[in-house]
Amino acid sequence: MRSPRAARLGLLAACACTWLLAAQGCGPGPGYGARPRTRRLTPLALKQHVPGVSETNLGASGRAEGKITRHSERFNELVCNYNPDIDFKDEERTKADRLMTKRCKDCLNKLAIAVMNQWPGVRLRVTEAWDEDDNHPSGSLHYEGRAVDITTSDRDAKKYGLLAQLAVEAGFDWVHYESKYHVHCSVKADHSVAVEKGGCFSASVLVTMPGGLQKPMMCLQPGDTVLALSESGKVVFSRILLFLHRDANSRSTFLILSTEDGQELALTSNHLIFVSQNYKLHHHEYHACFANRVRRGDYVLISGRDGGLCPSKIVSISVEERTGVYAPLTEHGNLFVDGMLASSYASIEDHRLAHWAFGPLRFLLGLKQLFVAQTSQPVDRQCVSKGHMNVIHNSSGAVHSTRSCLNEHTCLRYFDDTNVRVYWYARLLHTIAQMILNLQMFYE
């Protein structure tokens, strides 16, 4: 008689083979396997910087941590960049322009490839990196090897606006088309908590459950059903299978995306959200991108009062530090958070590929929830301090309204918020993907 362990392994192998032989896309955009879209690059304007906050803001490169000298202990944090595809000015002949943090080096090397692809025969040129001669204002990130000033090798100023956008794409945390002579780029400190976080939502954001109840993210548990979008573009309810990341005590930096219709979504910069640069009605015309690529004037999808989808323009983007990070995985790979459609996935800029790769896990967890009775305590609807009315239409067209009444105290009474670091399956997929995929697909 076959052991339960062997049966489970057999089921996993069969499931994996099924997905390898019959992979299909899910969610907004064309199915997996379709030709990827070419992202249109928009050159930065002179004096423009991305993101639209100060360089030392937590949502950009973060605070300066103090000058590094050749005699300080932190000097060992700097690495020397000997990339032959980059021209280093090094006018001091001390190799100072080659010294930088590892994160800065990684972004610079990625940018060098992008420059050669964009302009064959042209290379990236670094005019300034680590500064040991006090040539910059106090607090400059050049003193820590976290900033570089760049041009192209042909010194064609007409290219610098696009060079700045390529630097944004390469993963620099703050890019400033500072002058007509160069572009300034900087990164977070290598040990920065913000660099290490998985892609998540804030604890206080709300999801919609059957009956129209608005539930805070911190109160969700596997087995709950939340509003999501089917492959055909229908607004449906989708089960929470597990949390890819959940840490109630972790403090992180979130982007706050605000729409013209009043929605505000807090998510980390490496989380995927569905966006279109222009007003589009069909969900297939929205592509998933990292939240830090969203710009004012872009359009996102929100849940309409008639139970359908509505495009809504992003009118402001801000940065805020909050406590609690949560990343629920749904059956459909997406969910409406604070009324805005977002992916369940992060860190790799391909929603369809991520959804396909999680297919075997979603299948097995779906079976588990189907055959194993889910036990949960009833939600107390009487203890709300900031309730508000919400409207939802069911499949028959009837309108239901209910009062949102879950707050942090309610959650703690019925949900044991055990922390879940990045889920092992997600870590495994990320490790494998880094071996076989283009590194430009990953968040830096």
C-alpha cells in the first residue's frame, strides 16, 4: 500500500507536469507566452527627478549615514567597479570614481548594458562616484559611494534625458536630470531595510468580502474570500490561499497612490499593480508593473459601483512609513485593495509568469481548502470606531449595503497574527528565476 507521503509527492509531480504542459495566462493582459510588450521610454525633462521626493527621503535613497574615508571602518563597504563597458573619468587618478557601494555597482552595471543596447557604439561614462576631496555639499551621498554622476561616452547632451530614464529602469532609487552636463543617480544603503523587504501591502488597507464588508489587511486569514478579477475580466470573489509575506511588527516604506475617484492604496515599491499610460476600458490593455514605475496621469483599475471595472487616473503619489507588511496570495493572483486592482506578486515584473509559476502551489492549496474544513470564529460587527457604508452588487443585481466594522482590536480577538517571513515556495522560485531569467525583470 502506497504511503501518504508517496501519494502527496505523486500528486505534486502530476500537478507540476500538468502546468508545464498546459500553461495558460491569468489576469489582465494577454495570456502567458504572448510576445512581451515593449515599454515606451519617456525621457526625463531637465531638472526633473524620479521619484518626485527629495533624495534623502525614505521613499528615495534614504538618509545620509555619514562620510566614508579611506581610514574609516566603513571603507570596506565600498567595492571597486572594473566594468570594461563603463568609462570612468577618474581625473584624480586615485580610482575614487570606481569606488561605490555594491548596490550602486549593480545598478550601474545594469545601466551600462541598457546604454549599449539603446545606442550601439556608445558607452556609459561616470564622471563622479565616491568623493574623498570634499567637492560636494555636506550630507551628499557621494561621500558614502551611494551616488554617481553620469553621461554618455559621446557626451551628447541630447541623450541625457533618455539616459536618466534608463537609470530609473536600471533600479537607481533616485535619479535627477540635474544639469545639461550630467545626470545624478543614487541608491539606498546596502543594509537598508527597505531594500530587503518583500512586496507587500500596508496593514490598514481594506479588502472587500462577500456582503460588502470591508476588512483590514491585518485581519485576513487563509480561506477568506475577497474581491478580485477573473481572467475574463469579471469581478469575482477569490479565496486567500496563504500569505507570501506577513509581519505585523515590521516597519517599511510605502508608496501611497491616490486616484481622482478618492481611492488611496499603500503598497511597497516592488509590488505589482495594473497600469495603463492612457485611458483604457478593457482590462487586457492594462499591464503589471512595479509600483515605483507608476506616474501621475497613469490609469489604474478600480471596482465600480455597478460591480464592474472603471479606469481611474492617478493624481498624486506620496511616501509614508508604516508598521505591518502583508502579501496575500489569492486563487486568481490578484485582488482589489482599497478598491484598486493589484497583483498578488512582487519583485519580478511579469505577473503572468509569476501566476503560472505559482500554479502547482495554488492547485494543491485549493484542494486542501476544498477537502479540509476551515474553522473560524464569527466576526464581531458591533465594535467599530470608524465604520463607513459600502455598496456591492451580487450576481443577481441586488444591491447590498453594510457597515465596515473591523478595526485592529476586533482582529486581535479572533485572529492570531503569527508572522510569516517570505514564504519558502516564493524564495525557491525567486532563486531559480534569477538563474534562468533576464535580471532586468527583477526589482533592484
